[in-house]
Amino acid sequence: LTGAQDGSVRMFEWTRPQQLVCFRQAGNARVTRMYFNSQGNKCGVADGEGFLSIWQVNQTTSNPKPYLSWQCHSKTTSDFAFITSSSLVATSGQSNDNRNVCLWDALVSSGNSLVHAFTCHDHGATVLQYAPKHQLLISGGRKGYICIFDIRQRQTLYTFQAHESAVKALALDPSEDYFVTGSAE
């Protein structure tokens, strides 16, 4: 799966030089992040205008429409994570009201899909990592802060400053004992 500054999103297969599917044409908002769900049957694309779109991967048309498209944040959606079997999705980004980390339910109507919004990260959340064993979300922000959220209780557990500049990367070890942060500096 490839995404570009011009907004295009294309899917390729290892053994074929031509694209299999073009999910988005050039001329859309820049792609900020994209992932396959754990089953590999869906892919999601976040963009610079605050949207998250999700497609079924096994498409037969060359330019399929997303089965779900939400404006998750009013400014940008910088990252997201599939939770459970992709019916629950977490997003990070920047919104005018500082609701910069959100949980969304893909199984309910679009008007009711926002499950919970965490008010955090002045100037926006840049990255997100899901810890499934502990049911935690870890987010990094533009000002170097890390927030840890319990998604079962829907509350913020910890907030601390890890860096002086924007957090650009989060990684979690497989046993979920440690996480590592990387920043713009």
C-alpha cells in the first residue's frame, strides 16, 4: 500500500509491476498514515484534512469507494490504530476543540460513531500506538508530551513530557513492558 503527498493511495502485489487498485487519485489531501487491519482485509488512510477512510481490500473495481469516511479531526488526522477487529478505531490529530485523540465505532451510524474524545495535546497529537494486552492507547504530541489512556475506563492515566519537540514515532515491545518514543530533535 502506498500513499503520497499528492493524496493518491495505491495497492500493489509483490510479483506484479502494475498497481492492483487505486483507492484515491492524486488531488486529494496529503496522506499522513495508512495501515492494514490485523486480518488484512481492510486498509485505512488518514489525511491532512482530518479524514479517515477505510476500504475493503478485496475490491474488484479499479477505483473503489471507501465503505467508511469520517472527518475525525477539524484540522488533520495524523495517525490511527485499528482496535479489536477494526470495528473500533482510535485516531490522533488536531482539532479546534483540543479533542485530539478519539475513539470511533464503525458499526453505528456516522452521526453516533464518536465513542469518546480525549482532550489533550495542545497543538495536536502526532502519533498513536495501541497496546492490546493492556487496552491502552499511547499518544505523542507536537509539544513533546506523551499521554496514556485506558480505553476501557475512557480516562487519561498519565501525561508527561518526554521531549522538547514533537513526538514523531512510538514503538511498543511485543510483551508490552516498554515503549519507545522518537522526536523531531
